[in-house]
Amino acid sequence: MANDTMLAQMGDKPGFIAALDQSGGSTPGALRQYGVPDSAYSGDTEMFRLIHEMRVRIITAPAFTGAKVIGAILFEATMDGTAQGKPVPAFLWEDRGVVPFLKVDKGLETEADGVRLMKPIPALDALLECAVKAGIFGTKMRSVIEGASPAGIAAIVEQQFELAAQIGAHGLVPILEPEVSIKIADKAEAEALLRTALLKGLDALPDSRNVMIKLTIPDTPDFYLPLIEHPRVVRVVALSGGYTRSDACRRLMANHRMIASFSRALINDLTKSMSDAEFDAALATSIDEIWKASVDKA
């Protein structure tokens, strides 16, 4: 069952969540951004070893602590790896005070009806059992909205809540992530449809189940306050969605009680060639900027 101390931290503590969950499809791009070209490795095993080294360098940096980073979302291979001789989830919580989450989705289907649903997740129950044993608090699963399609958005939200029920049955707190693409012309309309569908799903949850929600920063400030105030919601967090860190932080500051859960915007300035001092300083700057946007609202 969800650790009560972790639950209190996720519900109330000022800070943000680091998204360190790049998977097979996004890992090459993350490595290129980090300064590791495709030619530097051969095959998935070497690729995931390199991305794990990058993640360990991040989570062992002096600034990466629960003082500002209250949670971290991990890829499955990261959950199974170690940091300073400890399993990563245990290291995060026991040594850093950071609540560990696990990405559980297996990527996206092709677009249909204006959305990209999640692919089937085989052996999800077995993965969730492993997560519970590893000390994971919650999970994250991403789908994408490419247009203001009422039927498509209803299907995305239905799929998110169906998986949330399966995850919640294991005592984990799911993060629902129905991302609205920042590139679409009808983004505001899609956000309105999404908010309505999410509120309907939340109202149907039993009192014993809580969720978190990860959303694209809305065009209208505080648009998601009804979700944030819902009794079944632990926290609403924001994805950077392709915005630069400065732009994402500026937009986030206008949304009260919404905190960051950034990936690219967190690690954009980090490169493998940096000295430890340079790396730690760059990460600390990024953490400070994102933390400020999460807690110091306009």
C-alpha cells in the first residue's frame, strides 16, 4: 500500500517531480542531447547502460534531494538498477528523500480520432508487483491528444482510468497523463473537453482511491483548479511538452497549486563532457528555476 509519509509529501510538500523515464523510443534523443551520438553504442543493452549512467549522475548530484525534488519518475530498467550500491528506488527515498514513481506504459498507438491511445501493457500486474516490492509509490502512463475530438478524448480518459483502477488495486498511486499537444490549433478546446472528461472520471472513483494527474500547461491560467481541488486528486503536475524551460516555467508560474514534472526542460543543459562541478552547477540551476516556478506563483 502507498506509504503514508510518501503520500503526505506528494500531497503537500513544496517542490516538483523529475521525469527521468525516457524509454526505448525517446532514449536515443535524450542521449544525443546529453552529447552521446548514436555511433557511441550498438544495440539496446549499451543504449540503456548509457542512459542509466546519465540518470545515476543526476540523482546522485548534490542538488537532487527532497528539499526541492519531491518525486522522480523512473523507467523500468532504472527501477531495477542501482545507485551507489543501492537499488535506485531505495536510494531515492532513503538517501535523498525523493518519492519514486515508475513509468508503466509501453508507448503509443498510431493516431485515430484525434488521439494516440496507449499500446497494450502485457504482464502489467507482474510489473506492479515488482514495483511494490521495490518500494515504488506510484506509476505514470502517457497518452496524447492531437485534436479536440470529443470521442477521442473520451476514449483516452476511459483508458487512463481503467488502468488506474488496475494500478490502484496494487496499492500504488497512478499518475494519469493525457498530454495535449502544444502544436495543435484547437488546444484550448481540447483542454476544455479533457477537463470535463477527467472530472467525470474522478467523480466515479471510490473514496478509497486517489490519483495524480499530469497535464500540459493550459492556455488559460488556473484552468485545471477544479481538478486540483477534487478530493480524489493528490496533486496535479505539469509536463513541459516541448516548451523551453524558461517558457514552461513562465507558464507554470501563472497556474496556482500546479507543480512541474519536467523531463527535457530539466536536463536540457546537461552534457556528458561536463566536469562533475560543471554538471552539478548546471543541474542545480535547472532545479532552482523549476522549483521556483512550482512554488512561487505570480
